[in-house]
Amino acid sequence: MSEQNPKIIVTPNGPYAVLQTSRSATTRTRRVTGNILVERSDGQAVEIRNRMTLCRCGQSKNKPFCDGTHRAMSIQE
């Protein structure tokens, strides 16, 4: 049996990295399993991915996903 653990990582001066990992109860190992669902505020599914980066600067042209626009900005933690 495995345990599902979604994880959000704040990258330094960059986007939020989102991973869905699975931890095996028998081997105590972790692996990226995917199937992360992103929904709009109206409940409609945007898409399902294995891993993703979410915009943190607010300037992405592909919201809610990061498109790298933050690199041209001065985001400081």
C-alpha cells in the first residue's frame, strides 16, 4: 500500500513547483506519480499533469502555470 503526498515547493526567486509523490509503506521510497488535477474557480478541470510549476509573480501569459516571465523581473524572497 502506498500513501499519496502532494507537495508544493517554493523555488528561490521563481515559481511554485508542484509534485504528487507516492511513498511506499514497505520500501519507504518516494517517486513522482503525477495525476495532479488543476481546477478553475468554477470547478472545470484545466488539465492533469505529472508535475508543474505555478506562477508566483502574477505576470505569466499562461496562468496558472509559470511561463518563465519572472526571469525578466526582480522577484526577491
